[in-house]
Amino acid sequence: MKRTEIRQLLKENPAALLNREVCVKGWVRTKRGNKNVAFIALNDGSVIHNIQIVADPAKFDDELRRITTGACICVEGTLVESQGSGQAVEVQAGRIIVYGEADPDSYPLQKKGHSMEFLREIGHLRLRTNTFGAVMRLRHQMSYAIHTFFHDRGFFYFHTPLITASDCEGAGEMFHVSTLDPENPPRKENGLIDWDQDFFGKFTALTVSGQLEGELGATSLGKIYTFGPTFRAENSNTPRHLAEFWMIEPEMAFYDLDDLTALEEEFIKHCVRWALDHCMDDLEFLNKMIDPGLLDRLRSVIDTDFVRLPYTEGIRILEEAVANGRKFEFPVSWGVDLASEHERYLVEEHFRKPVIMIDYPKEIKAFYMKQNDDGRTVQGTDVLFPQIGEIIGGSVREENYDKLMTRINELGIPMKDMWWYLDTRRYGTCPHAGFGLGFERLMLFVTGMANIRDVIPFPRTPKTAEF
Ligand code: ATP
Ligand code: MN
């Protein structure tokens, strides 16, 4: 018999299927009952809700003994209106096949009350919990929303390489890629490792950003975006950093600072609105079980105008707060790189809405950001969010060859392999801008989950790569 997904039974058109024979397949969440009747809550991942199976113990004695939490079964039976409360319809079992038992003495997911830390230790099974089911369905919906957003606005999905030879960005944070024998690498006369003999004939690493190649796309196709894995070997064990995360990096020719911040705001609102429009079941579950402020926070973001806040003004607000007795762990003064506590003060206490901070001191931002006429700030933008802090980092790019080279020389950035990037400024240079959004930071916001390890199926962090 043809299988029907539980999503369809519960949501799409239960009336059309009522009193018909159906076939459902899935994993048992719970089994309860007495000697007259057994109730099985079955979930197949298609939706957060379970379908209730009603089975006669006299008829399914053997099957019911084998069915425990975690078992995988197939049930054929009649879809009927439910007698009990809590569900509209249920399946009256006519036939049960047990695909796979789950030994109750060893199956680690029992009815309830597992900590997130424990669930990380069983990363291969945690996906079968309600919480991770909800998060992963939302992850899919957000990916789809992102592609839809850009596609509908004429952006091209542009694939930038994961293996890169440019070490001008965060070289210290890069994962090295090599096929040389680590025990016995070829060496030059001076004793240094001879990367010329490596697979690519040079030192290569996993990318920390697709931006530089993205700029090549924008200066030819006009508007592009990337959406792919990004790797940073930063040893920061925080709830907001992964060693492997997914980044979305749009890059646009002819965008100025206002265009850029408008796109950042529109983009995040689109994603949040998408979640509210398409994922309400999962959001309601998360709002109930994980974060009671979630739905309110999501709604408030789409209804509010994000603040544009020049860095200098932000510092003034923070200094005023300090003067009025607000304590911060890290000191505040013009020129510092804001800590997460400062960002969250501005967003959660002062403005109480998302803030796009602009015009940062050039010393704390990357070499490629467009320099302002004041000689000390650049057109960088960070979008700061409640709970999360920085969710987007972006900028207008410096398109003037001489200004860019002056900055590169001041900072002593190794550009020997970057001639192709500099060529964008030598041939037909154009004003352009772009940003990077960490997908898992967006997922944190949209799900209300507290730790970035719990919004990606298989997190990579220092000392963990088990699953
Ligand atoms: P942070 O200051 O939070 O470490 P960053 O300034 O180093 O971030 P960018 O280089 O601006 O980050 O990267 C763009 C975006 O990528 C950030 O706004 C953030 O959303 C995301 N991001 C950066 N590093 C990580 C990470 N290790 N794990 C997950 N997301 C990250
Ligand atoms: Mn940043």
C-alpha cells in the first residue's frame, strides 16, 4: 500500500482521507495503554506532530511487545476521527510491520528531559527528537527562503572555491590543505617546507570567506550571492562560533552604503517573515519548549525599522551609560572593537531593536573597506541583533586602486597571490558593496536555541568532529 506522510494526514487534507485505508511509516515516540487498547505516537519527520495509532493488544500482541520508543514501524489501517482529546484524527491499526526494534535498555532517547549537552554526545540520534526535528526543518526553510530572496531580486548564485591560496584574510585562522607527508615533507635548502611540491604547487587552505572571489562575480554579473561552507580555525569556544559554518555572501556592483544597509535589513526581514509564514508549527513548539520570547521577538523584528548608528555615536551612548553607572567587563572608548556585551547593550537595552552600525574606525576593520573622507573611518556595517550580537558583517568596498594599495601596504598584507583581486580595481573598477551573514547565527535567532552547536546537524568545534 502506498505510504502517506504524516504531514499530509494531519495538515493538508485529512477530510478527504477520513475513513479511508492509509499506510503510515515512522519512528515510535511513545507507547502507552492497557490490556484493552494500545496507543502509539508515531513521527516520520515530515512535521512536528505525531499521528496516534490505536491498536488492539489481542490482535497485535507480538508486535506491541517489540514496539518501544525509537522502534521503526509501518502501519496500515483506517484513518478515523479521534475519540480522545489532543488530536483530530488517528489510525485504527489493521496491520503492523516492525521494521526495526530499539532495545529499551540501550536506546538513549527516552521519553523526555535530555540536556542539550547530552544530546550533543548522541549527535547521530538527537535528530530524532522534536527539538532537532523542528530546528532542521527550519534550517531547510531558511535555506530555501535565502535562495528565493536573491533569485527574485535578480541575484545569481555564484560558487566560490572552498580551497584557496589567498592568505591575506585571517591566515592564522585557516585550516591548511595539503597532500604532503606530514611526517616527512619536502624541504627547501633553507629548511622550510617546500610548498611548491604540494598538490596545488603552493600553500593552500580552506576558505574563511568567499568574498574576494565574490567581488569578481559582482564586477561582471552585477549581483551575486554565495551560500556555502566556511572554515575558521579560531579557537573560540563560544556559543556563537563554529569551526565550520555556512555563510551567505551577496556582493553587488553599484551599491552604496544606503543600498547596502537597506538590502541587509530587507534580507533578514524576509527570512524571519518566511519562518513565520511557513514554519508556524515548529516555531510554536520552540516557543513553548525552548524560548517563550521567540515568537514575540520574531514578530517585532519584521515590524520595526532597524536603527542606522554611526560607530562614533554608538561609543558616545556607551560612554554615557558607563558615566551613569552601567558596568561592562571590557572598557569602551573610541577605537575599540565592541565586545558582545556592548553590542547587546545597544540593541537590547538602549534602542530595543536591531541596530546597523556603520562607519567604523579603519583600524578595526578589514583592508578592503571603503575609506571615508574623514580619513579615520570606513564604510563597514555590522548588523547587531538581540540575543545574538553580530549577525551580519558587511561593507562598501574600496574601489580606488591607489587608496586600496596604500592601505594594503600600511597593514603589510601579503598580496603576492592576490594580483587577480587587485585587477578588479585596475580594469573597469566600480563602486560596489557586499556582506556576509553567518547562516547559523540567523538560525540561532529564528529558533531561539542558545548554542550554535544545536542549529547545525553536525557541529565542528575545537576537539569535536565525531559525527
Ligand atoms: P565575530 O566578531 O562574531 O567573531 P567576525 O567579525 O569574525 O565575527 P565576519 O568575518 O564579519 O565575522 O563574518 C561574517 C559573518 O559570519 C558574521 O557576521 C557572523 O554572522 C558569521 N561568523 C563569523 N565567524 C563565525 C563562526 N566562527 N561561526 C559561525 N558564524 C560566524
Ligand atoms: Mn564581522
